[in-house]
Amino acid sequence: MEKNVWHHMESFSAIVYRSMLLSSLNFKWLTGIKSKFDNCGFSYLFNNQFIVNVKNMSSIITQTLKDQNNQQWQESINISNTGKLYGELKQNLKLSPYFSKIPLQYALSIYKLKSCNLRFPIDVLAWQGIPYNQRKCDVRSTDIGDAYYNILVCNHSQHIRCELLPRYYIRHPSMVKYIELLNCNNKTLISSHT
């Protein structure tokens, strides 16, 4: 009996699909689905969907969409000035494990840092159209006021830096240590310094 019901459902779905496909009406959601199949290189599946193993194709299409999204993300990072550093910090679109280990207020600050939304001179002056090499720190006008400088070098943030960061990152700061710090997944380090 169950097979018989499933067969009728399949037949009904086929009738609905064919009537929509042959209809002169424009179904936006159907057009959207067709466009996704086209963009994935699976146009033939939309037109001949009754001859396909659904389970296999579902996983293939899902992976194709993920890959395309990842490629677009990488491309947008590569053409953006601020994205270049972010590309060093994030190699994939997955949530960094430490975000689930720290309080929300700190997680939001890290999100803002990684998205260049903390109003450092490098960002504020960029919004004003100032060339990159002229976006200096307010405290020491010889250094570019980027996140690395403000977190690991600037005298203005020394007190909070000494309070929150391990000595390893403070002594002889470098871009390598900065990237290592922002990619840190060590629960002990994160919880003891937040």
C-alpha cells in the first residue's frame, strides 16, 4: 500500500512539474531553481529530473554550491585591501572554534576587529579617501594605524594589552604573532585572557 501511495505522489509531482514547465505563466521560484541548476552546470537535471538518483545528486549539488560560494568569497577577499589580512586570518568560511568559548561581548569585539569595524585610523581615514601610507596613528604619527599596530604596538593600548595578552605576544611583536593570536584556538589561553 505504501509503495502505491508513493507512486501516486510521484505521479502528481510529475504532473505539477510538467504543467508548470509547459505553462506560459512565469513562476519566479521555479525560475530561481532552474537558474541554480544552470549555474552549477546541471541544467540537464532540471529538464530530465525523473531519471536521476535524488540522494546522490543532492549531495553533489550541495557540494558544488558550497565550492562556488567559497570561490566567490576568496575572490572578494583577494581584491579588497582589508580582505588581504582577513584572508590570512581565515582560510575557510567555518566559524572559528574559539567563538563558542568566549563571552559574547568579546566575540563581538573580535568580529569587529576582523571586519575592520573598530574605527582604527587605517579604516576611518580610508572612508575619508586618505591614501594608505598617510593613515597614521594619532599617538605616534610615524606608524600606520592598523589593527596590528593598535593591538600589539601602540603605547595608548599598552595597559589593556598587558592585562589581556600573554607576554609571548607582547614581547617583540610581529605580524606572525598577530596572525597566530587571532587564529588561536587554545581554550586555556582564551579563557584566561578574556
